[in-house]
Amino acid sequence: MTVRVGVIGAGMIGQDHIRRLTEVVTGATVTAVTDIDAGRAAEVAARTGATALPTGADLVASPDVDAVLVTSWGPTHAEHVLNAIAAGKPVFCEKPLATTAEDCLRIVEAERAHGLRLVQVGFMRRFDPGYRQMKEVLSTGSLGAPLIVHCAHRNPTVPESYHSAMAAQDTAVHEIDVLRWLLDDEIVSAQVVTPRATSKRFAHLKDPQIMIFETSAGVRIDLEVFVNCQYGYDIQCEVVGEDGLVRLPDPAAVGIRTAARHGTGVLQDWKDRFAEAFDTEFREWVASVAAGTQPTGPSAWDGYAATVITDAAVRSLESGGETVTTDMKPRPAFYGGTA
């Protein structure tokens, strides 16, 4: 079958996913678009042969929509995801699932009441080839028990609208999700400390930040978030085990020798770095919808966990570096837990 997708939110990421669904992924078509800017929704819909609808509720209820993609402003996510669950339609929600842990739990409870998984959250790193190779290595047990994880998330620059809490909420949240998945372990505490600040930042921003997490098994994670590093978009991850380590590979790039130097280029943009991951993420989601099977990507519970952990990190930052426990609810059996 061809999956008819309705898109709520026609901004930059929404339009990029519409391009992906119409030009890259087979088996899907975009049939409806809505946005708070009705003119933009009409323009985007016209380019794809879709129908522009006035509201997210209208789109979810449309008989021409089999599945829903939510790429609107974060505080609206919970409303649209809950509407999709009530309609019994699969829904892919870009992060965050919701902006509060309470709203995430409302979604979790609604999905559990429905009885089947309908929600997938857009943490694309689980679909990146390098992270998937790391997962395969760790799953064999050949490195022994994981002990330490070293990570870095660096951006060349960020706009003035970027504020200090976004280092956890918008940036580190990707490491938070992928490390929970890689380690198959839960993060139980967060601490954020701030070293000497870079002069190449807006004055209101604390940058860089060093985030320290501990998992339930005692693994220690250190994450450098540096969003004004100047030189490029650079993602690093290394898991140290009892018998060895595994490191995330840098993206493949040609070596260049010129002017007495040998080097490789550094990517400048997250869309380029994770383009393949985004494509794979949507191929697998569309395939699950077409087959009528539950999604295998990040769940509503994963969305809840990420929000709880980023909340703890922000509280630590605001406290001046205190260690903050996450106080997460027990994972329900519905999501693979024992509770």
C-alpha cells in the first residue's frame, strides 16, 4: 500500500521531511499539510499536490490521512500526538515528544489504553550506520561491561535566540536518547558544569557545558556540548569497556594533500551529517505503517525519558552544578519494562 501521510508543521524540518517522503522514501505520499501560517501551508501543499487544511485536528481526522507526521512548534506536539492516538493513527513526532514530563506521561497512558504502539519519536541517531555498528559491537559483549562513555556535540555557531537550557533540551537530548539505547541502561542522575566560556558566544549563553550522567548500572558518561566551536559540526562518541573500546567513526571523507598539508573536510551542518540516518528512519517508519506493524524506533516512553533527563540537566545547570536525580517513573511492561 501507499501510506498517505499528513504533515502538521510546514517549517524547515517539516519541509525537509516532506521532500524526503516524496523524493527519497518509496511507498509514501503526502496528502495533507497544515501550519500555523496558512499561507505557508498552502504553498507547501501546492508543491506536493497535497491539500492544505486549517488545523491539526482537521488533518488527523481526514479520511485521506493514514499516518501523521508532527513537525510543529514543540509545545503543540502533545495535542497533536494525543489526537492521532485517539484516532488510532500511527504518528511520527519530531523531538520533543512534549515539552513537559507530565504531557509525555499523558501520551504514554493514552497509548497504553489504546493497546498498541502508535507513536515514534524522531531521534534519528539510532538509524545512523555508525551508531548501529557500535550497538552491534556492544551487543556481542566482546568489550566486557561498559564502564565509561566520552562524547562531544559541537556546532560551529548558534543564533542569538539559542539559550543555555537548550544545550540540554535541543542539543544533548540526542546523546541522551542514543546512549540509553546503546547501553540498554537508564540514566539516573545528571550534573552540568560550566568551564571557562568561549568569547565567541552571545553574552547570555553559557558555552561550552560539560554534562555528566550516571546510569543505573554505574556507567559514567561525560558529554561536552560546545555550540560555538567555529570549525564545524562534530559528533564524537566512545564507549570504554572492561576489555576494549568502540568509537563512533567520523563520516567518510576524502583525504586532501595540498600546500604542504594533509587533511579532510569537516561537515558544517547536522542535516548533512545525519542525512542517511533521517532517510533510514523514515523508510523504516513508512514500512511499519504499510505493514500494519508497530514501529520499532524510539517510543513514547523514550520521549518521556529524554524529557525527564533533560529537565534534570537544566535544573543542575541552574543550581550551579549540583547533581540532580532524574526520578523517572518505572518503565511499564508495555514498553519492555517490568512494571
